[in-house]
Amino acid sequence: MSIPKIVTSRLGFDDSFTMDRYIKTGGYQALRKALKAKPEEIREEVTTSNLLGRGGAGFETGRKWSMLRPNPVRYLVVNGDESEPATFKDRMLIERDPHQLVEGTLIAAYAIQATQAFIFIRGEFALGLERVINAVNEAYEYGAIGENIFGSGFSIDLVVHPGAGAYICGEETALIESLEGKRGFPRIKPPFFPAAIGLYGDPTVVNNVETMSNMPWIVNNGGAAFASLGEGRSTGTRLFALSGHVNQPGNYEVEMSKSTFRDLIYNPEYGGGVRRNNQVKAIIPGGASAPWFGPDQLDLALDQDAVAKAGSMLGSGSIIVMDEETCMVRAAWRIARFFHRESCGQCTPCREGSGWIDRIMRRIEDGYGREEDLDLLMDACDNIAPGVSWPPAQTTICVLGPSIPSSVAWSIRMFRDEYLIHIKEGGCPFR
Amino acid sequence: MARFTTENLEKASEIISLYPEPRSALIPLCHLAQAQDGWLTPEAIGQIADLIGLSPAEVKGTASFYDMFHTEQVGEYLVGVCTNISCMLGGAYELLEHCEDRLGIRCGQTTKDGKFTLEEMECMAGCDGPPCVTVNYRYFLGLDNSKFDQLVDDLESGRLDEEVPKHGTVFRNARQGGLRANKGEGQTK
Amino acid sequence: MSDSSEKFNISIDGIECEANAGELIITACDNAGVHIPRFCYHPRMKPVGMCRMCLVEVSGPRGMSLAPSCYLQVAPGMEIVTDSEKVKKAQDGVLEFLLINHPLDCPVCDKGGECPLQDQTLAYGPGESRFVESKRHWAKPIPLSDLILLDRERCIQCGRCIRFAEEIAGDPMIDFMSRGETIEVNIFEENKFTSYYSGNTVQICPVGALTATPYRFASRPWDLEQVESTCMSCANGCRMVVQSSQDKLIRNLGIDSDPVNQSWLCDKGRFGFTANQSDLRVTVPLASNEEVSWKSAIDFVADAIKQAVDSTGPESVAIIGGSRLTNEDAYCWSKFARSVIGTDSVDAQLGDGLAPELVLGLPKATIDQACKAPLVVLVGPDIREEAPILFLRLKDAATNGQTKLIEVTPNATSLSKYATQSLFHRPGEQHVVISALVSPQELKPPTQGAPIQPVAGVDVDDITLARKLIQENKDAVFIVGRPSMADSEEILTESVSQVVANMSEAKFLTLLRRANTHGALDSGLAPGCLPGRTTLDLGKEHFTKIWGKVPATKGSSCTEILQKASRSELKVLILLGADPIKDFPSKKLALSAINSDTKIVSITAHMNDSAKLSDVVLPATMFGEKAGTTTNFEGRVSSLGKKVTAPGQSWDDWAIAVTLAMRLGGDLGFNSLEDISEEMEKYVPLYRNLKPHIWESSAQKDGIVLPITGESVKPRWIDPIATPGISSLTHHRVALRDSNDNTLELDTGKTSEFQVLRFEPHQGDLKIPTLDAYSLRLMAPRRLYDAGTHDGPASATEELPSILNLNHYDLDRIGASTGDRVKVVSSTGEHVSKVALDDSIAKGTALIWFNLKANGDEIGASDLIGVGELVTDIRLEAI
Ligand SMILES: Cc1cc2nc3c(=O)[nH]c(=O)nc-3n(C[C@H](O)[C@H](O)[C@H](O)COP(=O)(O)O)c2cc1C
Ligand code: SF4
Ligand code: FES
């Protein structure tokens, strides 16, 4: 059986983003079909599909929906803030197949009986914003959004909301704050689980763009068909954003659990191997927040639970490949610096700790490191994420805090020698 | 100066009507103000505060949380070079050095003629074409030094005017209202 | 926190204890005596859980995990661990993180020595810093306003100041700017942080980031001496700590008095001590503006009084003022006037207050009762301008949804945005609106089917809605005060009559402006009144027994006194801390009284306009320089602390009365303050049980509402980090215990030797003149900062010019625009004034703030207001 393209089926067309192409390729049929069913039937299909959220946490979508507090007002918010370093799958879906996203959103909105839906798009996605706004405008005209959609009696408003540049707004409660017109300060869970207290205090579902983009296929083909792909809890296909030292960086939709990191990196259809035929030195699965893997773990299956068991995460579905010519200190520093620049500033450990760690790492890379800095770094990490283990404990409100140690602590654990060379030689041996 | 034009004021009230609560319009209104003036002027902040019922300090405080809002004047073209992990692995810092040389400014600065502001960006989700460069958030992937020089030439000569609007304009189409519009409570298109 | 009285067990560090449903973990621990370090949490504000200092281990579905104790509520069976290695490591870590970018300039920091960051670092922090990088740098102190400076390097981003400004004060003029490590507190451009409440942010800042100019570098905490006292800047009576160094007042801090100010102070009160050091202080006795000895000054006054009494009778001597006095001062002066001089012409108010029978004779409500009432009806002025902390309390009650608020005011107030209903009426017609609201009859059209006319300019629908609310809440609390100096006080009395006649369960909070007006009235400093809230008629017999004699008939009010003086029918006028030229509504009358041949004696701390024109000026001590008690507008008595010696030759007011009495051959029987309070307690039933050791005892720091009932107050723990700088106050409080912590035995024996005053509604018949088409009706409301008798220089607000404000319709009508000068004519005077546009003012009305500094061709409202007129109408002519 050939593996279906679930979210990338239209990408071969240059005009994949147009209403015209969308309709020609079966667009909005799923919505029509869904509206004829009962909302709980759609929810049932999604539960059957076992679609895991594609935003990072990998929570079962059906279960998330079932946790919504009963209330006359409910919101659906689609998370298109994609800012996790090395993750670029949502941008592609947004720019290249906006109608699929809109249709998926409408299906979900119907399934959870939302009273209003928002698609939050990262502000820097200028083209993406134009495309989704167009798609929404067209869908209004087409009768797919608005009052009494396709004569079904179901009505909903869908608002495209631009972000304005802040990684933390990808975190669902920060995203909600941002959508309320506030600074993106994550809320404290408990009690602010969006399903209970979300946007404007009302129950809210926050789902990722890719999660939503799967909806039309699931409705058209049934949850069981989706669940028949992959293995265990990791069902369906998934988009992996492959970048770094591979010959062909890009987004690849592969069946979950059936391939390994090695397949993805070396298969000529995907990564096509490492540049200059170099050896892989380390990979970072799941975005910059994830602990690192060494080459010994390349044969791990692309399976959410398997990766978690091995001590990291599939997260946002990105894979960064670093070859033997890469300086691990520099790589870890750059990620630490990212968190330093993106900390929202609420929590002391994250606000101050990220800056401190950034500065120490920079000093080591620049050749002014001291041996005791390594213990200091590990201890500072421990004060942000007690235990520095996976999954992490935290002293902060949100998990940006404990993401800071990931690159730093794991690179020290895996490449302590390389740090010591920096310290002893007074500089970076790779430069 | 820098107050919303009549036309933009109308747009502003349309935007506010899209949301259950006026404060939600804060970010879109700041984008609107930047599209008009290129940056977020104090006058615009004051006016946005009035429109959504906040104090100017709250509007400025909130807006300054976000990287895209500039409370000081920036160049016509905001050149952003991503140096985050994937782009760094793809040579972003080396390109950035070249950008500084070519434009004659350091990161965070604006050229004397007010044309270019250079910024070091965090990951822009353009990791499949490192290093990722954006100009007013329009993507230019896989640039090397000479392609960057060409890009600057093209921008200076106006060859890219269509593709790259001046700083502040993120999206050029208006968002549609929906139910509220149909009920006649909000904007009409 | 929560209304629910449900209790359950939790365990804290292995010890079982009881907690209340809805309570925060940190509160439960505080109650159990387990201290958790904290920075961002403040017990009077909503928690935000940002600083992460208060992390403890809490049991949850996934076992024990670190959680912010300031944010999470207790749950039945919850296990809390505050002292594990994990918790200590986390606290240690947070402190180290906080310190890495902190300048550690403790030796030069105002907060050094009373700094929660410093203290908690010692208690919970790391031994030494491992930070070798360079610190974050900011430009050193930046001004947020003329009063408040911010040193961003010291800031720990707890957000207390920002949250205070937004959540408590409703003045979000400061906010976090930027993000992450560069996050900073700041204002917007030139919009300064000119909140009336800005000083509170300095008080609650847990580090030395926010400082106030009057205290900067003035002292070190260990050089400070302090005494607890009660603010006398307005009649709210906020509890505060008064601090001095080297016999100079340098700082006031608000005490967390639950029933009164809940730790907040307004800037006028907080920085009021600068008035003690004002250049305008009178420090020596003056006669004809020449320095004289106390002896000759006393001789002069006594001779003048004697001559007057001998030649034209005791009623030719009169006293105006008393609100600056302590209760003991006031009692002493009341006794002096009645028993030695023999005059009943005493008036603590200056025609700008409330009729004494309202203050003394209405069923009273406390601030707490108002804030817990289902409905509050505000009949009067903008409370923020009159009693700023009452404003905070009411705003809180209204925004918490506890209390519905109806306001009946001539135009929008600071409470309008929190009010359920605002009824803006034509000035002078307040009683008409009140009558429509409280009377059993609904509004009816003039003839069947015709539309119902607006009531005094208020929309009928608004009246109907408000009326419904009032009819449903017969136990509403009415807060009554003077909305405008241009309206006669009779109008308010008429409104109150309507309420009392129709709503027997209603309670009242009488809004007085100046500090101890209530205490002065309680002591009988009003014509026809005697101490203990009684009248001359009801109390005559009793006081004749204890004082020897009291006047036979009721004397003159302030207005009548001034009228008598201006007709030269008065021989001696004593101004007891009063400045009629500034504060009396009609300046014309005040001036002609002071300029008459009446001998004017001014007993004052400051050289005010009236003192300048007085024959004799006697220097008096003021707040911070004398002990005693004061009574706020609830009728709550609380103690005043003496902290510094008064400058020069200033005397306490009571001592002046005693000396004058002696010189006149009378003996008041007082040699000390204690003698006075003893007599008050012994002979005036109102003060029964009110003994110094009670109001001085720690149990009674919140003050005691008179008459004492013996009701006990719940013990309360005060968070030392809520108000850094007053750590001595962290004790439990139990009501009515004496200083030895014995339960107080109330002497309930003799309750009433005489009857007290009760307000009797009268059938009013006010004839408010109709406004003719060419005139405007004047509003003259007061602002917090004005040119009145207290001249504390630390004004947080820009000075407003005294100009005439009109809406655009009326401005157009006279063909003027903002900044133009026009001629203003009233029945009393004619002046030229600048005009300004203000569309919040209704058509047909004009507004001049009362008593702002009027200079040049700006006009003071008191130049236009006539005596004995119910309202003031003016005409404008373009020039
Ligand atoms: C710091 C941080 C950043 C995040 N950024 C994103 C993001 O850019 N896009 C996204 O979909 N989810 C992001 N998430 C995850 C969201 O909080 C949330 O789990 C997700 O949107 C839920 O959608 P899903 O269930 O469909 O995966 C982020 C989480 C954290 C803690
Ligand atoms: S962990 Fe960091 S990003 Fe998350 S809420 Fe705290 S300060 Fe903000
Ligand atoms: S997080 Fe609880 S006191 Fe700051």
C-alpha cells in the first residue's frame, strides 16, 4: 500500500493556495460531509484517528476536545505561531495550502461547537498572512464561513489574527493572552488550562496548524484509516522539518513509526545524506527545546513514545542535523541565546538564568572559560529545571524555562571533552 | 502628524469589531499604524489607547513586548538575517558580517539615508534555505554574499517595490468580518 | 479571599492544620506560622506568581511538585512541604538569579536595612555570588513623576508597582516595557505618573528601585524613629507610621488597617509632613505682625475677650474652626468657650461642610459596612478629590462585584466608570432627584399619556432603573457630602430628609473634608451642640453640673459670625486653625469680616491669608508634633503620635485655651492631656471606656468606632513584606484588650445621662430659582490639592489654573473659545476670567474648581458665590 499524502497532497501544484485549485482537488467536501454529521460523530472520528497534536506537546486531539468545559461560549484558536527554531512545516502549510487549514479549522470548530474561531498566524509570515486572509475571505464568499454554512444551520466567524514577533506566544496560554491584546505572558497551569479557562476566561481549544490540516483527510477517509497508519499511539503521517547539514533540507511527510531518523536523513527522497559525506555528530529532534541525540540513536523510529523513552521528544517535528565539523559549544550557545532573547521575563529563573547561561556559554566559546563554569552551568540549569532530566521538572510558569537547559546540559553531558578543549586552548578549535 | 488617516481610522474600527473585546485589536492596530507610518509613533500609541480604552503606557508596554513593533524610526527596509541554529549551521554569521560591510552599519543600526535597518533575527522558519534573509518579512533564502549584494541593488533601484512594500506593511489585504457584519453591527465590506 | 466558610485539613511540613476553602497556600502557611519567602505577592493585590520565590512542594495528581504558594489555593488533604532540600535549592536559586543583575549598592540605597531582598537573601540565599559576567546596566534613576524616581538596575520585576497602579488605583500610567531580560517599568513618553496614589508604589517596592524625592537620601532605616499615628490630611483617618530622624519628620508609611486604609495612603497624606517644615510656619506669637512674647499675646487676647464680654456680652466673642485640633483640644476649647467666655458662637466648619445634625444625628455606616452593602448611593462630590482612600475602598467594592453603586452628582466623577448608575443632575437640584428615587410614588407623566419629563436633567429611564435598585435595597448606605461650594448646604439636608423619611433602614456615611471635623463636632464645636453628640437643650443640665455654666441660647454659625463681624457687631473672632478667606464659600463676606474692626485672633501653624490680616497670631503645634486622638468621618477614634518637637514657640491648642482661661479667671481643670481625656471619658457617655491605655494598646490600632460596643475583631497577621519599613507591626490583633493583653471590662453602667441628637427629617420647601436662558448655573467642586489651609508643598498633580470650564455649546453661544477671556457676572461680583472647553459639563452649567490658586485674571469661585443663596447663577459677556 502506498502511503497517502495527507497534508501535502496539493503541494505539487504551483497554484496550490488558490480556491480554484482547492475546489478542483476536492476542497470543502469534507466540511460539507462533516456538517451533515453530528458534532459528536466528528469528535468520535478524531478520537478514533488518535491524531496527536502536532504543536509540540503531542497530546491526543480527541481527548483535548473532550475536556472542554460546558459553556455557552467556546473558542477555537489555531496556533500558527511557529517559531521553534528549525521548525518550518506550518509556514509551508499556511503559505501553500491555506484552504486546507481553513477547512480543517471549520471542521474542528463544528466538532467542538465553537462560537468563534481564530487563526493566530506568526506576524513575520507576511505571505502566509496574505494567503490565509485571502482564503478566509474567499471562504466567506463561498459560504463556507459565516452564517448558516452550506445551509447546515451552523454559523461561525473565523478571524485571522496576526502575531507580532514573540516566540513565547506559541505557548498556548501566552497565545491566548496575546490574542486578548496583552503581552504574551504565559498563564499558570493550574488553573488556566485553556479547556477550562481560556480566551476571555471561556473554554478554549488551542490546536496547531498541522493538526488542523489533518482534519479534512480524517473526515473524508475516516478516523480508522488514519489510525491504520503508523503504530501504537503514533498514528497517521507526520511532517518532519529536516535542516542543518543534510544535502536536501526540507519538509517531508512520512508515515509515523515506520521510518527512522537515519531513513529521513539518508533516503535520497528525503534528506539525501549529510553534506560532504560527513559523519553525523549529533541531532536535535523536536525543536530547540529538546535534548540531543548522538549518532547511536539514529536508528530510533520516528515514533512519539519511542523518542520519549529514549529521553527526548518529537516535539514540533523538526530535526536538526549537525555533522562532525560542527562546534557543539557554539551550537548549544546559539540555542541558549535564543531562549535568552525569547524569555517573556515573568519568571526570575528564566529571565535571569537564560541571560546568565548565554553569557557563560559565549565566554567559553570565545576562549575565556574556566573549568568550574561547567559545574556552574549544570547547577544553573538545575535551578531552572530541578534534576535536569527528561521530562523536565520546572521552577517556572511555562516550559520555556526548562527548555533552556536542554541544549546546554545535554551538550555538556555528551561533549564534555569538547568544552574542556575550548577552556584549555582558550578558544574554539573549529575556527 | 502620524495620527491615523481618516481611511485608516475607519479600518481601525472595522478591526475592533472583529473581536469580542476591543483590547484584542491592540496588535492589529499597531500593525496598521506601522503600515501607515513605518514605525509606531507616540501619537499613534496615544490614539490606539483611546480607541481600545487603555492608557498609552499600557499600549506601549504591550507593543514593546513584540519584536515587530518599533517605537523608534527604522529604515524603509528592515533587513533581517536569521542566525539561529539551522541558519548558523548554514553560514549565517559569515553572511551577517558581509551584510554589515555591504550596508556599512552594524546590527541594530540604520543607514544614514534611512533606507536600511539591519537586524539579527531568531528563527524565521526558513531553515530549508539557510541562511534565511528577510526584507520587511519577505523571504530571500539561500543567499550568499553576491546574491545579497544583488538584493541590495534591487531594493535600492526599486526593482523589488512590488514584492517588498515599505516597512510596516505586513499584509496588504483586509480581513473580512463575518457574522457581525451580516448582522450590521460591525463593518461592511 | 473567599466567602465560603468551609474548612478542611491540610498538612504543612507534616503537621496537620486547618485551612479555609479558597485560601492561598501562602496564607494558610502564614496562618500556621510558617513563613514562606516572597517578593511579588502582596496580600492586598491579586497574585501573579511571577517572582518564583515562594515555591513550595505541593502534592498533586503527579506526586509532589514545586508550585507557587502565592498562587495556588489549598485543597482538602493537600500536603505542603516548605522546608525540603528541593524547596531550599529552588529558593536559593531564585535569589541567586535575582542578584546576578542587581547592583548590590546596598550601602547607598535608601532601602538598605529594611529591604526584603537583602533580608531574604540573608535568610534563604546563597553564600556568595558565582556571577562573573558584567551586569545589566540602565541609566540611573529616571523620574516617573516629580515625586517618584525609578532606579531600574535595582528593580526585580515583581510588578507590584504596576499592579498597584492598575488594579488598586485605577491609574495605569506605568507598565512593563520590552520583554525578557530587558523588561523594565516605565511611563509613556511625557505622561508622568501623576496618580494621587503614586507614593504607595514606593512603599510596596520590595527593593530600593522606587524612591520618593522627599525621602531620598534623607536617612538610613536604623536612624529612624517611628510612632503610629493617624493621617490628618483628610477625614478618612488613615493609619500611618510617622518616622523621623534627628527630630525632623521624614517619612510616613501606611499601616495595613483592615477597616480603614488597608495599607494605602494618598500622596497628600503621605507627603503631608513637608507642611511641618514649610516656610510659612508661624513659630512665634505676633501682634500687628510684630513678634511679641506669649505673655503679651495672651494678655492682648484675654483683654479683648474680657472687654467684649463686659461691654456687649459673651456672644460678641466667636470661634471659627477646630478640624485641625485633636479631640482633646476640641473638648478643651468647647469647654473654654461655653464655661469661661460664655459664648455658644463656635463653629468648627466654614459654611463648606454638613449640618451638624447630619453628622451627629444620622444612623451611621462605617467604611466596611459601605463596602459590604449591596447598594451604595453616593450623593455628593467626587470622592477621590475629597477622601482618596475611601475612593479606593469603594472602587474595590464596586469592581469586586460586592457592591452596586449609584451616584447622584452634578457631573462625572472618578467613580463613574465603576458605578452601576450615574445620575448627573442640574446643580442645585439634587434633592429633586433624590425625592424621585426614594419616594414611594413612581414618576408620573404630567397628564395622561404625555411623556415624563426628565428630572433635574436626568433621563427618566435612568431614574427608573436607579429607583428600582434603591427600592430593592432599603438598607442601602448613603454617602453624603457637598458636591459643590456653590450649592447651599440646605440642599443636601433636604436630600437627606427625603431619604430618612422614606427609608428607615438606610445608613449614612457623612463625608467631611477636613481631618477632625467629626471630632470637633463630637466635642460640641458647633452652635447649639454640646460634647457627646447632643444639643444645647438636651445637654444643658448635665454640662452645667460638670462645667459650672453653659450659654442659655444657641449661638451663631460660621456664616452668621462672619455677617456679624462685617456689620461690626462682633468684637473678637478667634480663628482656630481656620482660614475663612480661602475656605469660606463666599470670599466677599469673609474678607469684609476679617477687614472689619472685629479683633481677629488667629491660632495657626501656617501664615495663611486670614492670619496675615489678624491682629494677633498665635503659633500652634500641628500633626506629628502633638499627641491625642482624632475622629474620622465614620466616628472612629484613633490615636495621634507625637514624633517631633514643634518649631519655635508653638503651643498645643489645648494649652492655649487653658492659659487664656486662667488669665480670664477661669479654671478648666486641666494640667495635662490626660486630664482632658479623663474628663471626657468620665462625663461624656459617647467616650465611655475610651481610655488612653485602650487606644494606645496594640489591640486597638485600627481605632474604635464610637460609641464602643465591645464587638471583637478577628486576629490578623500582617505580612512584613507588604509594607517594608514597618516591621514592628507584625502582631496578631484582638479587639478590646488592654496593654497588658487583658480582656477589657466594659463599663456598661451609666449609659445615658442625657439624650443624644437624632436627625429629624423636615418637610423641606426649597425654592430653587429657575435658571434663565441667559445664565449658567455654577458648579464649584473641590479638588484634593487646593490652596486651602494645609499647604503641603508636595503636590503630585500639576497645578490647575482656576478657570471657567464650559461645554462647547455654551462656549459657542458667547462666541468664545478656550483661552479667551470673558466677563463673569454673578449677583455677588463681577470678574474677568479665562474660559476652557470641557464637554463633560452639561449644557447650561459652568464649572470652576473651588479654591485653586487664582492669580492674575483667573477667577476664584468664591469671588462669585453669594451668602444665603441656594445656588449661584452667572452670566458671561464676551470682551
Ligand atoms: C515555549 C513554547 C512554544 C510553543 N510554540 C508553539 C508553536 O509555535 N506552535 C504550536 O503549534 N505550538 C507551540 N507550542 C505548543 C502549544 O503550547 C500547544 O501545546 C499546541 O499549540 C497545541 O496544539 P496541538 O495539540 O495541536 O499540538 C509551544 C509551547 C511552548 C511551551
Ligand atoms: S518560563 Fe520564561 S517564558 Fe515561561 S512564563 Fe516564565 S519567564 Fe516567561
Ligand atoms: S511567585 Fe509567589 S511571591 Fe512571587
